[in-house]
Amino acid sequence: MASSASRHLLPLLLLLLLVVAVGGVFGGGGGGGGERTFIVRVDADAKPSAFPTHAHWYEAAFLGLLSSPPSALLADSDFGADLVIAIIDTGISPTHRSFHDRGLGPVPPKWRGVCSSGPGFPPNSCNRKLVGARFFSAGYEATSGRMNETAEVRSPLDTDGHGTHTASVAAGRYVFPASTLGYARGVAAGMAPKARLAAYKVCWVGGCFDSDILAAFDAAVADGVDVVSLSVGGVVVPYYLDAIAIGAFGATEAGIVVSASAGNGGPGGLTVTNVAPWMATVGAGSMDRAFPANVRLGNGQVLDGVSVYGGPALQSGKMYELVYAGASSGAASSAADGYSASMCLDGSLDPAAVRGKIVVCDRGVNSRAAKGDVVHRAGGVGMVLANGLFDGEGLVADCHAAHPTWSPAAIKSALMTTAYIKDNSNGTMVDESTGVVADVFDFGAGHVDPMRAMDPGLVYDITPADYVNFLCNLNYTEQNIRAITRRPADCRGARRAGHAGNLNYPSLSATFVADGTRATMKTHFIRTVTNVGGRRAAYRATVRAPEGCTVTVQPRQLAFRRDGQKLSFTVRVEAAAPAKKMEPGSSQVRSGAVTWSDGRHTVNTPVVVTVQAPLQ
């Protein structure tokens, strides 16, 4: 993999740092075409509203893990004890309170890694919590030249903060009292607080380079980790050109679960990254908690935002002029332009245009904190960040610790088939960006339900050989496949056996081309499920067919006689050709589900049908 390919960090933020305008600031009844209607005065409550104190671990409570007695997942996994989670990111700050090792036992004997030292990272930086740390810069330096060690640190030390944050979210120890600038006091902890951490620094000022990412994956496998977590991504490319997909394949072959962020893009289509089926792709979600900071516009409209600003509030009741950063460039720098100003990049704002005003910045390029600093230095009194969606990590480590013999695919299946799509009002979840009811392309398999994932009833298991057959049926050449698997591949048998859709994946996706030659379009899928319910069980299938489609399951019942038994079923999908001619290149997407239940477990499998019109 060429070292010149660079990727970017994907923010994994549980709390926003600045006011967020959900749904946008511009628009209104009169705007048309490409015009924006500017509402030029705003009253902002610049500090969060009073928020109740929670003395417990709130995120775990929201996920249903802090029941009394403790949930089966946390009890059976012993909070992720002795699992080693690899964090491939910007490094780690070893002195952070989330990484103390008080009360932890010896380092697991399976651990074979090292604790690399360097500037700011002395040899004694590792402990029984942070068991290892490495850094990889060969690809970065081969492309960008020798590292400027006055600006960067040649060691595992995190000078960015991103890697430290992702590590603490995954496996941070209990920290009490904890708060965000005095708000929401309680306990800070990761989802697997007893798990061990190993940091692999691959991201530098110039980006995260493919060859360094691959080297980190290989090192993590050799070191003996159990889970790899990374919030790094780029554009979607074929798997044989994707360093993360290639590294994750090798880790999966070794029985290591790989969890990767779905990306910063969205809410539009084709914006998810890290899509290889052998990875657990984790998207963003929300919870029943917020740090509200409302923005009242001059026309009386109130925009709900969030903030954890801890400084002095703006004058109560005073109206401040609102200015879009993209319209305030030109005088601050000869290099300033509308795009740079819209992002609130350093030196891009005209102080005369923003002084004493609240400035709206678009998301992207620089950090949220950096945007706020740019606005402050230009004389602005506040900032509104027009923001998108955020990423989050799952509870893979706890599930792995509770079921150490399960394969990575089985763990992913358990998380997917037990996920839910209802909100707290028992309605289907809503797309935050549009306010309308969401669908499978918004929430994927759904919101993780850790308690149900602990006991899913059935799982869809996949072997490394199955993934190779999948690649063969994508019509990859043997050279392409070898780039992923790093060994020769023989596709002759796989291509006779079926199609790519027959990968034993916990979802079904059918794509038909409406070329006008057929009244109906048909396909079928074969799936195999493994009973992990621990006893004899009889499952019955129910079908929610996508609109305009017929879905049949054969057989409709599966009778398991023992734990670990595998049974197969066939799903046939038939879609009627569109009644009206479709525009060239357009598509229609419909979703449904096949659900298996034995009265105790519910195993949900999404079904998506896409009908495409030819380009001509």
C-alpha cells in the first residue's frame, strides 16, 4: 500500500464544545434558488441551562447496563477485564486520570507488545492499564520529509487529544468527580473500564498514512490484542486499495474484532466510510441528555443548540448581530476567501465585519475549538457552529469478554440483530438532520442494545474463507484478492457456488435494474444461523416486505435441538417493475425486514431493495 495515501481523523465526540445550530441558521419562507435569507439579529443564551447532577455512570445507565443487580453483560464480562483494546489514532496521554491502574491485576500473559519511549513519553509511561504504546511514522516521513520535531513529538505521546479521547471512551477507568466545565457532574468511564489499552500512534500533523496504518494493524495482531478500535477514515475505494480494510482483514483472520467509525460525512447518501463487511462500522447516535443553549433569532424563531461554554455569559436580553463567516472575508488577509472564511480558518475573518457580533462558522478543516479562537481574535462575541453528525464507538469489548469463543462476525451479528429502531416515545427514530422518520440508510441496523446483544439467540457467523468467496463474487481478480488476504486465492469454486449477496451477513440487499424487459425481477439469498441460546428452541419467521415487493422465507420455522447447531434458510425477493418509466440513472429504495423469534429472542435482519434505471 503506497505510503502517500493519507487519511483523516474522525471526531468521536460525546459532548459538543460550542453552540450547534441543528437544521441550519439560514433559510426561511422567502428564500429561493441559491439565495440565503439572513436574519441579522440574534439573542443567545451562551451558557448551558442548569442540568441535574448524576452521581452514576450516565451513559451506561442510558444503555440499560446499570440495573440492580448489575447487568449480565457487565457481570459476565467483568467490565472487559483482561481484554486488550488497540487504539490506532494520534497516540495517548499516559498521565490522563482515565488510565490509572489502581485495582487492576497483572498484565495478561497473552500480551506480547512493548512500551516505546521518546520525548514526553518516558519508559515508565505504561502500567497495568496502558499496557503498551508504539508510534509509526515511516510512511508519513517518506511522503512529507523528516518530521519537524519542534512541532511534533517522535513518541506515542498524544499532542492532539483525539487518541486520548477515543481510548477513554472505549476503556477509561472510573473518574469521580468528573464534569464538563462544572456541568453534569458524575462519573466518567469508558464502556469497558477494566480492559487494558495499547496505543498505536499513526496520525501526525500531515495526516494518517496508509503504510503506517497497516504497520500498526500488523503490530497489534502480533502484540496479542483482542479488539482494534480506530476513528480514522477516508473516501470509499475498492477493498484492495483500502489500507484499513486490508489491515482489518488480517486482524479478523486472527480472531480480533475491528470497530471503525462510519465517518464525518452525512446526512446525504454515499457518505459512510469503513464499509468492509469484516469490520463493525459504528455510526452516531443521540441520548436522552443534552447541554441546551438556545439561539433566539430576530424573527422569534428559536434554534436548539448545545454548548459546554464555561466563560461569562453574554448580556441577558441583549440582541447581537448575526453574521455568516463566509460573507466576512477580504480585509483580514490577502489570502482570505469566502471558503476559508466560511470555515473560520486562521486569518480569514475581517475584524471590521465580525467585531461585536455572533459569527456562524461551517464545520470542516480545522477543529471546533480553533474556529472559536479565530472568531474571538477577530473580535466576535460568540460562535454558532453549523454542524452535522457525530460518531460513536460500541460495546464490542464487553461482548467479546462475555463470549470469548465467539468470532468477530458472531459478535457483530449479535450487536446488529438485537439493535432497536424505536425512540423513547416508541416511534421510529427520527433523522436529526431533517426531522422526518429515519430509515435503514439513516440508522443502519439500529441503536445498539447491549443487554439483548449479550443473549441474541441466533448469530450469523462468517469465516475468513467466506469473505474470500465474497470477494471472488465481486469479480475481483486473484491479484486484487491477494492484496487483501496476502496469500493466493482460487475463485473457481466460489463463483460457481453463488453471488456476493450470499455472504452470511446479517442483512439482505437486492439491487435490480429496471430495463423495461421484465414485469418482475427476482433474486434469492441463502443464510445460515447458529443457535447460541443454550437450549432447544423453535424459531418462526415473520416478514415485513418492502413496499411493492414480495419476500418469502423457506422454511418458515427452524427447530434447534442443541446449542451451537446451524440451520439454513432461503429468502426469495421479488420486485415489480416500476409502473412509470424512471428517469435515467435514478433509483427507488425500499426497506423491510425478516425477523426470527422463539418467544424469548428476536433476531432482526434488515431487507433493502433498490430498483435502478439504466443511465441511458
